[in-house]
Amino acid sequence: MDIDTGNTAWVLASAALVLFMTPGLALFYGGMVRAKNVLAMLMQNFFAMGLVSVLWAAIGFSLAFGEGSGFVGDLAYAGLKGLGDAGEVLPGYTDDFAMSIPPVAFAAYQMMFAIITPALFTGATADRFRFSAYMLFLGAWSILVYSPVAHWVFSPEGWLFQRGALDFAGGAVVHINAGVAALVLVVVLGKRRGWPGEPMPPHSLPLTLLGTGILWFGWFGFNAGSALSAGGLAAQALMNTHLAASAAMLSWLLVERIRDGHATTLGGASGAVAGLVAITPCAGFVGGLSGIAIGAVAGVVCYFAIQLKYRLGYDDSLDVVGVHLVGGLVGSILLGFFADTGVNALGADGLFFGGSDLIVDQLVAIGATVAYSGIVSFVLAKVIDLVVGLRVTPDQEAEGLDTAIHAETAYALGGRIG
């Protein structure tokens, strides 16, 4: 297929939108931690933009989209070799899956996904993850977990893709994958000092809401950009994305108001993100009011999911497991019901449209992602813990990571640390 300049422009703009999501995520998380840890949270997210980008160019893209056996790609594109040739055709991207954008544009777009995925689990480990350990885990996880799972699901060469599992923009690859890693990390790291007895309220909800707005805005590039063309499918994905976020925010706030007597700004932000997560695998495969239904379900389910940490005793600081892991599960499963080939002929019909196989394929993809990410993440966490230690010292945790690790403070008002 010839290169289309309009499609190329759309994908490049979408890549910029997805990159913008990582600073948005940093603000979303940064507002929710205590003031003494806000810079540490921002630093972890911004550091991902640097390290993962280099690793993606060096080896990650090739492992994810190179020719392979179905499990992982080869090293043909290591160092971005050959991607500058507009005539290069990526393995599997022929016939029905032909692309009308340069391969290097596709690599750049996918790089932004690789960046934000491991950044997601920083919210779960807030206030206690040693920065040196985070750097090691981030790099190793990006290569050993993210790239193979991306190959399984996103590459036409991947075994889950070939089986028929659908994931338009990353329900399994991004959210379930990172959510499982987050759960593993918090179990290995242990609870924050004083949790759950000591109150640890967000220090700046305005920052969190600003981050939510940036995430919502950037998510249009995340989902609609995954159409890889500027046409009707991108428009449908954008509409689904917005409607799901809106419905999830409303359903979360409704449950919160009924149960707690208040509709909170944090609840509104969390609900919107839950809807964005859930619609991610579905965005280009569903139509009509399906986005509203998926978002409404996600808002309710994720609201109750975040309560589990108190019952089960794992300290997921900023509810990454409850929102991203559970939201990704909700969206991936509901896709098996709502998928409609009338929206996207390259997809499949879900149960509500006469299909009976997709739900099984979705469950297989979920199970494989959970098992692989969980096992490899656990091994990496234990090895790094033995080598450098995952957790900061008790004194550093009490002082705050901003000053103890980075020798900086976010707020110096009247000469005092805010």
C-alpha cells in the first residue's frame, strides 16, 4: 500500500498525544501522594520517557514487531535498522493488515505505548520504591515482559493475534500487563509505614484533576490513533473513548454518592480513568451505545475493586490494581460481548452479535497475560530486591523521597518544606 500523507500526519499527531499522557499520568499520581513524595513520583514517570525510549529503539520494537515464532520477534529491526525505508513492510502487515504509514512512524507511535505502560505501576508502589531498583525493574520489564506481550497481541505474527483475540489499543498489552506487575510489586515491597491506620490523603487534588484532563485528552491519540488512519474507524474509536469515560465517571459518582453520601472530585477523576481503561481494547471494535454500556459497567466494578485492598491487605497506594488491572479485565471481557464486525470487518462478532468464539479467545489472552506478566514480574522483583533492595530505608520513607532520594522539594513556602 502506498504511503498516505494524511494518515501519516494523524499517526504522528497521535504519537505526540500519547507521549503527553505520561506527564499527565505523573500529575494524576503526583497530586494523590503526600507533598514529601510528589517529585519522586514525577521523576519516575519522566524517567520512563527517557529509558524506555532508548531501549525501544535499541531492541524493544524489534522484539515486539519483528518476525518471530509467535512468542517474540527477532532482532532484524534492532537499532531501528531498515525502518527509514518507506518501502519496508513489517512482518505480517500485508494484505488485510497493510499499513499506509512509514514503518518509522509506526515504530514511533508504538514507542509511546511502551513508555506509559510501565509508568502505570508507579502509582501502586508510591512512597517506598527505591529509585535505583525502579530503574532496573523498568528496563528489564520493558524488554522481558512488555515487548513479548505486545508481540503476542499487537503483531499479526503473534500467537494471540493469530488465535483471534482482539485488543484495539492495549487492554491486555498495557493495562492488564501493567496492573499485574503493580500487584506483584506491592506484594513484594510490602505496605507503606502506617498504612492503613495512618491517614494519607492526596496533597493536591487540583494536580490530580489536571492530570486527568491531560490523560483524557491524550487518550484520543491512544485509541483513535490505533486505527492507523484518519477515517471512519478513528472517528468511531474517538467517540467510544469519550462516551465510555463520561459514563464511567457518572456511574462511579452515583455509587459513591449512594454509599458514602458524597460525590468527590477524586471519584470523578478515578471513574473517568476507569472508563478510559475499559474502552481501550474495545474502541475500534464496538459501535452505537456500546461505549456507554462498557464505561458504566467499568465505573461500578472498578469502584468496588479498589475496596479489595483493605480486605485482602495489599497496599496499592493509588489504586492501580483496582482501576487499570480490573478496568482492563472488564474491557477485554466485555469486548467478547459487544464486538461488532459492522464497525470493523477485521474484528469479530461478540455474543450480542451472534458470535460465540471471541469470548473464549479473550479469556485465553487474559489468562496468558496475567500468568506471564505475574511470573516474570515476580522473578524480576525478587532478583532486584536481592541485588540492590527494592525498598527505601525506614528513615528515608519517613523523611520523604523528594529530599531523601532526590535532594529537592516540590514546595518551599516561606523557607519550609510544604
